[in-house]
Amino acid sequence: MERGLIALDIDGTITTQLLSMPPRVASFLEKNIDHDQWQVIFLTGRTFNFAFQVLQVLKFPYFIGVQNGAITLEMPKREVVQKNYLSASVFPEMDDICHRRQTDYVIYSGYLNDDKVYYRKTHFSPEQIRYMMTRSKAFKENWIEVESYESLPVHEYASLKCFGDHALAAELSHEIETKLGLHAPLIKDPFEANRYIAQATHAHVTKGAVVRDMRERLMLDGPSIVAGDDFNDLSLFEAGNIKVAMGNSPKALLDHATIVAPPASQEGIIIGLTQAIKLARDGV
């Protein structure tokens, strides 16, 4: 079998913990995957700083695509492999989309800008602010209050995020994609049930695009095993040959799964990857 690719979502797939990975999962990834046979890449909608805290226990080389693939880095060198960031030209229309719904978006500046997050406090309700501040502290994110987005010290951005219940986040996701042409999947907020995120990135930024790019860049001719648990993993499934969906995934993901594994709370990725690697070796 030619060398293949294993692409794994982080949140809700390999871990349910905020800033760490279960020891059994880490041990499995270290010892039960032939790293001469498989190139491993981790993908997340979250920041590099979050992902690194989860993955730092791993000793083998890997790639990581953060903010749904807005930037991909080779680890442990932290060398940037590819980048597609947003410009401020999208702000006026984002303002219109959000303010008509009495909410706002926050700006994730990305790895190259120390993962700073900019927000306009007066554009959110007190309840929204309380939630976002509690969330940011739990995830150890560096949020910076600004009066305006017109004079930010950086000029390109990894992603924009809108927070809300399912109905609001779904509306925002749809309008951002249709009016701005950005990639804006709906994501379950791992911090609190019944909260969702519409995360907007460059139109070319998807987890699936990272998989296709890395296969070509590294000349990987073997199979691609992919694993995920949320709507932003749909593009990942489109790019994979063997698709592992966690048991608590939305129906849209389960319908495309080759293997349905127990949820991450039960460390189901161990079972899912074991079955997937066997299928790949058997040529299925």
C-alpha cells in the first residue's frame, strides 16, 4: 500500500476535554499508527494555541490546520505550509448582516498575529458579553476590546465568528455564504450545549481543501482516512476514502460515514481508527 493520510478533527473527535487529550488516545496515536505508512494531520476550527495545548503530548511529526484550514503548519517546526486569510474588505457587509440581527462578529487574527481576538463590546448584549467572556477565559483566548474595526493593527485575519442559538447561527451562516461567498459552516459550540457558531473564513478554506492540498504537496498516493463529528467536517468527508463519524455526529455526517465510532467521550476514535486502518490494508 502506498503511503496514506490520516486527517483528524480535534474537538469532539479525539477529545472532549477543553485543553488536553485522553492519555489512552495519545498512546494509541503514538504506538498503533505506523508513521512510515501514514502521514497524520489534525484539523480544527479553533486557534493554534488551543490545538497545540491538546497536541503537545505527541512526539511524532504531524501537520496541523487551524481555523478550518486558514493556515497549515508543519510540527514541531511550526513552519507555515499554506495560508488563506481574510481582508478587511468583508467587514462592511458583515456589519450589515450581523447588526440587522442585533448581534456582531468577533475577529480571530490567527497564528501569525498571536491568535488575538478583537471584539466590539457595545455591539453585543450584556448576556452575549457574559457568555463570550466566560468562554474566552475557559479556552485561554486573548480577547481585546476595541471601539472600531477600522484601525486594527493587523490587516489580514484567519476567521470571523458569530455566536448564537441554532436558529440565529444558521441564518448568519447562510447569509454569509450566499452574500459574501465565504466558507461559513455551522458548528456546535463545544463550550456550552445549545450554542452554535457561524465561522467565516476565506472561500477556499475548508478542511477538505487541506486534505487535498497535503496529498498533492506530500505526494501521498495511498488512501485517506478522515474522522470528524460536526458540520464543518463535511468537506473533510468529501475528501476522504474511509470516513469515520463519531456516534453523536449530525445526520448529515453519519449518512456519509464508512464507520460510525463511539463518541469522543468514550474514546471512540481508537475503535474507529483501528477499523479504518484495517479496511485500508485490506484494500476496501
